Amino acid sequence: MRALAATFVFLLHVSESALRQKSGSLSVTLHSLLHAMGPLGTNCFLVISGCFVYGSLMHSSVSYSDFLRRRVHRIYPFFLIVLSLYVIFSLGFPSASRLPHDPLRAVTYVAANAVLLPGLLAIPPIIGVSWTLSFIFAFYLVSPLLVRSAKLYCLPRLQRCAVLVVLAAGSRYLGAVNLDSSRVRALLAGMLVWELTDWFKQRERKPAWLPHVMLATAAAAAAVFCSSVFLVSLVQDLWGSAGLRILRSGLIPMTCLLCFCFCAFGGHSGLSRLLASRPLRLFGGISYSFYLTHMITLYFFEAVAGPQTSGLPGYSALAWLWYPVCFAVATVVAAVFFLLFERHFIPRPNPSSAR
């Protein structure tokens, strides 16, 4: 799942440069579809985090301080390493820099990024995708308090799901404090995914039809979402602007993610085996490095490789051959970062706890 999420995020960013170019209508439509599907990647990372963190809290009695220490050690040191490289890159290529010209404001801006404020506050991130980490880290702070203070582990499963649905419905009011409620709903959707998969795994007589229905629902939601990009004029003629807004609302993509993740995390054996294949597992293992560093590769091609490459997307069919090249180079760069830095911050299993 992390491999698919990282790929969607890459397609989002690689299509942005193409949409800035003048190209044919079909090319614009295809790139618009890639760009529209990109947020599914970031939301997928949030769903995965919500699912597995919530599951670990429901099955573990680890203290709040130990939980935070392990989570901070996993994501924060490597994030600071990449952030430092982005700052160096910004100083070396001022045209691509987001740093303010005033030194004091620049230091304040870098410090705000270092403590993961972009996303939670209206601060543009230095690393374009780091706002996702802001939501994930806030989830690390809040979720243990929610599980322990509300004693969710003592409630029946239906009541826990009802609490999560109510929280998701109430999250729409977070817009009043300039907080993106769709990201909060993605985390809560991940918690619901864990409840569904845990319920399915514990049943002695599993409903064999349910995984197929969930997978079909995910496919139908994806088809409806894609149609809102390809068939904009038709949708507007049939249902008007209100119908188009409903199709492009967060409800349909979130339904797709929830159903697909349920199947991926154990509800559908065929899909689970496919996503557990060795190539996807290897790429998923470096997905955090890829997520944080792929923009460095794209910036390099745009800033250094010259107009022959930066102007290529959107003008010809060669653009669609250029994207795999960028993806391959970004993957190699991510693998290097993983081997040099990230793997040292992956917590090793405790033998005593395993026993």
C-alpha cells in the first residue's frame, strides 16, 4: 500500500509541471486526471498511519512516553536530515527557493518547518509533502490520549465505530480554525479500516462475499471519481455544478480508500498477496525516503537538466516515456537515502517483547 501511495504522490508532482505547459486537450485531460488522483496518495499514507497506529494502541499497553519516543525516533531524525538538504538546495538555487530574503524571517521559517507546523498552520512547507508529517505527528500526540482517556478498548466494537464516525462528521468544523478536515477524516478512516479488518479476521465464519463487494465498491468509486475529470461537461449537463462538486468531494475518494485498504490489509486474499509481492514490498520499504526526496530529483531535472527536459511534458508522447525515467531516478535516489540514513532509525523488534 505504501508503494502505491508513494507512486500517486509522485504522479501528482510530476504532472504539475505538465499542466503549466500549453498542450493538446487530451494531454491536458490525462495530466489533470493524474493531478486529481495525486491526493489519494497523501490520504492513503494518512489512512495507513491511522490504521496501524490505532491498532498498535488497541493491542499494546506501552506508556505514552515510550510510544512517542519510538515514533519520534522513527520519523523525525531522517526528516531533519532531508530538511537540511532542502535548505542547502534552496541556498544553492535561489530561483527554486522558498526561503524569505530577510535572514531573521528565514531562520524563523526554517524553525517552523523543523517543528512540523506547516499544514497545521498556514505556513508553506519547505519540503512540499512535509505537511502530511504535521498531521501524522499530531495524530501521534492525540491518538493515545483518545484511546486511553475514552477507554475505547473497553467499548464494544460497534460503539467504537460510532465514536469514530461522530468524530469524522464533526471534523468538518475544523475548517473554522484553518485546519484541513479532510486529512483528519483520512486518519479516522484508517482507524475504521482497522476495526473492519480486525472484525473480519476474528470471525470464525467469514462472509466470503464481503471482500468482493468492498473491492467492487472501491472500483466503482474510483470510476466515478475519474469520470468527474474526463466527463466534466457531461456531468454538469446531467447534474449541474452541485453534482460535479459532490463527485469531486472527499466522500467518494475516501470511500474508495476505505474499501480498498480493507481488502489490502487482509480482507481480500488475492489483493493482499499481490500487494505483498517482493517488488512492492521493497519499494514500500523505502517509501518514506521516496516521499521526502522525490521532489529533489524533480527539482534537479527542472533546474539543471535544462529546457529540453523541463519543457518536454505535455508537448508530445515522449512525455509519457520521460515519467518512468524520472520515477526510476527518484527511486534510486530514495534507495541511497534509505541505505545511508533512514534504515538506522527503524526500530528493531525487542526479543523480550516477542517472547
